[in-house]
Amino acid sequence: MTLYDSFSAISSTLLTVAKGTIVASTGISILLSGLLYFKQSSLIYPRYLPEGARTEVASPDDLNIRSWEGVKLTTKDGETLNSFFLKAVKPKGVTVLFMHGNAGNIGHRLPIAKVFSDQMGCNIFMLSYRGYGFSTGRPSEKGLIIDAEAALNYILEHPDCKHDKIFIYGQSLGGALAIKLAARNQEKVHGLILENTFRSMRTLIPSAFPPAKYLARLCHQVWPSETTLPGIREVPTLFLSGARDELVPPDHMKTLYNLCNAPKVWREFPNGTHNETVAEPGYFERIYEFILAVRKGQLEKIGVVRGAERKEAVDEKVGKKRE
Ligand SMILES: *[C@@H]1O[C@H](CO)[C@@H](O)[C@H](O)[C@H]1NC(C)=O
Ligand SMILES: *[C@@H]1O[C@H](CO)[C@@H](O)[C@H](O)[C@H]1NC(C)=O
């Protein structure tokens, strides 16, 4: 229920628009490109999908989550983000900021969050972006960054998390946001967990949606992870990659891994698709071992390498994918 669903839902409209643009006369093409320019927000942030995503948000009580609070987070520009804060059952001194993909709402991700709170001993803050679920406002790249900053500040000031190790965990679009947030707060964040995220929105469009490739340059939502990520120097980063991701080609993750200058570890799930890598065997174990290794300062035990160290070796393996 992430990028894939959204793209398939709007694909027929976009296909028509895109084909039209490519073959049409210049005048019409400018008109259609303009249409796409203004429509792209609903493509990139399909917050009304799946149906009911803005009117129904599951509650942690529905999943018998033991200890949680609803948080009305107020952003500096006045939006109200109706988020969830799940408390660790047996706290291990870790708090995770969880940022989901571009469709659905936080309620859909409760089963994932519950593993953190009930099984891994982590507090987990589920950020409900502006314009998603029961949060006010409209999503945009700039707005989501404000939201993420507000969530991080909330965690940093919360009495239960003050002395915790802080991790940022982002899936797909949430991964792009996680990279941005970690880059801006490197001294406050202890670990970064990225799943099936992309190099940038512009580089994603041609592969995720070939008919629109000539329009990629019109994309005003940049999400420039491949330029932001190398600026992160000290935050250990876990890369969770589904080798069968049908939406974000897995070489996007490989490229990001290669560009990463911080201590990093690569975990690949051979059968993982864009949406369901989270359900692959070993997924949560890999996250848990990473969290424990960061907490205990034993990164070398799980094969974490320093950015530059293994760059060449990995480059050889990945071939010429890196630009
Ligand atoms: C994505 O996952 C949701 C449930 O997690 C499922 O309902 C949906 O069909 C999945 N979509 C794809 C394309 O796999
Ligand atoms: C991937 O799927 C195949 C076919 O279902 C299965 O045999 C294999 O064990 C799976 N691999 C992993 C690593 O889960």
C-alpha cells in the first residue's frame, strides 16, 4: 500500500495524459504538462488511498497494544498531526520515529509498530503526516520536513525518551524523509533505518512510470536523497532492500548504499517486493540486531562498514549502476 497502489490507481489517467503529451503539438503538450505539473501532488501523495484512508484510522486498541497515547502534534506552521506514540512493553532505552510510505495512514502500519513496542522493547512514534489520516493540511516536501522535525522535537523532549537512543525508520517516501531529517539532526540521531527508498523523485519517475519519463523534469517534489545522504557522516545506517521491488528498482537502494559515507550495513531480502518486504523472514530480526548493535556500540559485530572502506568492492559488484 505504498507507491505501487497509488501509481496503479491513477495510471490510466496519467497514461492518457503522458501519451498525449508526447505525441501532441507543442501547444497541447505545454497544456498537458501544466496539468501534470499541478496534478502531481495527488500522484506523489495519494493520501486518499486505499479508500477510507482519510476517514478511518485504526486505533492501537484494535491491536491490543498495551501502552500508547494519541498525540496531537502542532507544527510551527499551525498544522495538527494526529499521531500515535506506542510505549515499549519492556523498555530498552530506544525510541524509534517511524515514517511510512506515501499512501494510507498510520493505522495501516500498526502491526509493524507493534513489533517494535511489544517485542523489541522500543518506544515508537508513528508520525501522521499533514493531509494524511486525521491530520490537517496538505502534503508537500517542505511540509513533511516540518512535520518530521516536529515529531523529532516531541521525542527529544518526552520524559520517557530523553535518555534514549533515537532511531529514524522510513519506508519508501518515508525513507526520503528520514534521510532529510537525519541529515539535519546528525548529532541527535543514533541510527537510520531505510527500506525500499529511492534516489530522488525525478530518477524514480522514468522507471516507476515509463510513459511519464519525459515529464520527470517537471516534477517539483524533489526528494533529493542521493545528494542529501552523503552528507550524513556519523549516523549508522541500515539498508533494507527487497530484491523484487517492482516499483522502486532495487538499484536505487544499492546506489544510496554506495553513496553513504556513514557506518552502514546492507540487508537484502531476495523475495521482498516494494510493499511486502516487511513480511519477509528475518526482517525484524535484522532491525533488532542493528538496534542492539548501535545501543551496545558493537557495530562491527554485525558487519557494519565505514562509508568509504568498502565502496570499491561494492561498486564492482553493482557494476555501472552508479552514476
Ligand atoms: C500492499 O499491501 C497491502 C496490505 O499491506 C495490500 O492490501 C495491497 O494489496 C498490497 N499491494 C500490492 C501491490 O502488493
Ligand atoms: C523465496 O521464495 C521461494 C519460492 O517461494 C522460496 O523457495 C525461497 O525459500 C524464498 N527465499 C527466501 C530467502 O525467503
